[in-house]
Amino acid sequence: MPLSEHEQRLFDQIERSLAEDPKFASAVRASDPRFHARRRLLIAAFVIVLGLALVVYGTVDQNTPLGVAGFVVMLGAAAFAMQSRRRSQAPDLKSVGGTATRRTRASRKSGGFLERLEDRWRQRPEGHR
């Protein structure tokens, strides 16, 4: 159902007033999960470059532990980046009340083996009792 002219004018006025409010814009940006995922990816890229620098410096200085530490830093940052990217592309990622919430299979499994069995028992078809 299309908006009437009056409703459309009110909607445009509200939209303009919200766009001009810097406090509202920062609050929306702060609660956007994609913004946080992008920031985590940039941090991970910086740490990967730092780890690469450690590997190169450790190789040039013939300091094997420093090179290995640089490689471990790179590996950890790459894993962090992949996890952040996976989270940002999750279809069930939602912003609720200013905080990002997720419901995943892993969070359900964190309860333990017995709780999973109890959940399966509760969800079984009614005809098999």
C-alpha cells in the first residue's frame, strides 16, 4: 500500500532529521555488526603484515625463534580474519538493541552431550512414545 503525500512528506522530514543527527549516525554505526567485522578484518591484515615483517627480520638476522614467532602471529591473524569474515557473512547475524547477537549450532552444543540428548528426546516425533 503506497504512502499518501502527507505521509511521504513526514517520512522524508524524519529521514532528513535523522541524517543530520551525528549522535544517531554514530549510534547506528556502533551497533552495525558489519562495521565491527570490517574493523576486525583491518586489524587482522595489519597483524599479518607485522607477522610477515617478523618472519623476514628473523630470517635476515638468522634468529629462528623470532621467525617462528612471526609465522605463528601470521597464522593466528589469518585465522582471526577468516573467523571475522565468516561471522560477517552469517545469515543469522542480527543487531538487536545495539548489540550483535548470534545463534549458532556451536552455541547450542556448548551445553554438553547430555543436554543435546535431552533436546533430541524433546524434539522427537510424538507418535514414537
